[in-house]
Amino acid sequence: MNRHTVYRAVIITLTVALAACSQLREGMEGHKDAVAIAEGYALTVDHAARLITMAPESVAPTNFIVVDRTVDLWTSYAVLGSEFREQDDYSSLDIGPLIRFGTQQELVWLLRDDVVRNRVLPDEATLREWYMRDQPLTRVRTSHLLLRVADDASEVEIESKRQLAESLHQRIQAGEPFAELAREYSEDPSSAPAGGDRGWVPRGRLLPELEAIVFDLQIGEISEVIRTTFGFHVITVTDRDVPDFEYAREGYEEDLIRDGIAAVEESYVDSVSTAADIRIAPGSVDLVRRSAFSPRLAR
């Protein structure tokens, strides 16, 4: 191995079948000196026997092949350890392949920060204007009246529920307490006992059919009857919380920048794909999907 010379002197010769650990030790103890010598280190007979007998018989049966491979392994590690012990610097080690990917990734992040990020970041006035328009951290407290419609309901049953919902909506608009009607008629078991109160709800937690309508309601305003997959809803907003711009600015700004960077990168990738005339061959999507679940990829 390079400038190192490996001296291996196999002194042990097994002339009988080694069927047990004790037999192995007895067979080896009949010889003097070392089983192997490498880089000035000696593998004694006793040490070799201990190494081999540490493994269960089912893993390393006591035969000549196991003895030979154990000696080979010890010799290799002795040479490797000596090499690292004598190496006092790593000037000859080429670490380029190890850091090249990380360097390229770091350059990509620097490009994002210096170029793309500054392009998508709005000025102070625009940022404040967008925040007041979007109100992303707004949460509302709602009360809810639900008349459920089963998946297999007939048209007659659906119409009956719709008419009842419209009737209850009119009664609420006429001044009857929302909470009393919710306790009596609502089929939402989680909120009916509390007079329809659903507590505080942030953006993004409601059904898409309800989200825009509910967050447009002012305090005390009653929604129209809304149909969803669950049935017919009547909702009112009892309170609203809009965090100050200064409080929410950092998180809101980062969200805008993240979304803006994603849009810029997507546009760039699309332009490159168009210029390169990239096309997806028939069946390739299924091939990639199957490959993604291939055990070989785990390696």
C-alpha cells in the first residue's frame, strides 16, 4: 500500500475441524509469536482467538475461512490507522467534491438575497397598504347555526331544510336572539349548546365557501343562508381582531417575499423550459412515480 510495506506472517495452520470456540483457542495456542504483523503491530494468537470467539457461532463459525478473513481485516485496519496517525496535515486531501454542492447552493441563496429578494420587496407605503387590504392575521369570533343535509337526502328534504334556514334567517334579521334560535334549531353539536358560539377563527380555517363571506362580515352582521356540503349555514360575527401593522409587519413581509421569490423562480424556470423546448415523453410521469418508490433510491 503506497510507501507502507505490510508484513503478514500466518503462523497458524488448522489441521483439524474447529467446531467450537474452545477448540479454536486450543488450536491457535499451539503456535508461538503472532498470527500477523502490520506496521509494527502484532496480532497475537490469543488476541486473534478473542476476536473470533466474540462473534456468535451462527455469525462467524469457527473455521479456517473465518480465521483468515479476521486476520485480513485486522491487517487492513492496522495499516489504515497507521496512515492516519502519521498524517499530520490534510494538504493533499481534495475536498472539492465534498464542498462543491454546498458552495453552489450558498451562491444561489446569495443571489436570492441580493437580487431576487430586493426585487419583490415592496416599499414601506405599499407594504402597509397591502397589509390593510389583505388583513392576513385577522381573526373573527363567530356564532353559527347549521341545518345538516345528509349525502343521500332527497330533493324534497333538501328544499325543506333550505326553507327552514331562510325562515330562521328572517327571524334573526327581525330581532330574535341568534343564540336562542341556535340552541333550538342548530344541528351543530359542538356549538348549539353555547348558542352557536364557535370561538375565535383565524384566516384559512373555514371552508372555502364560508371563508370570504365570514371575513367580510362586520361585527353584528348576519350572513345570508350559505349552502355547503354539510348543509345550510347562517353565521354572525360577534367580535373581530386585527393586529396592528407594526406588530405583524415582520411575518407579513417575509410571507410576501417568500411568495414573490417563488413566483420569480417559477417564471424563470418556465422561460428556460420554453427556450429549451422541454417536452415530457408519454409514460414518463408514471415511470418517475414508480421510480420514486423504488427501494434502490434509498441508497
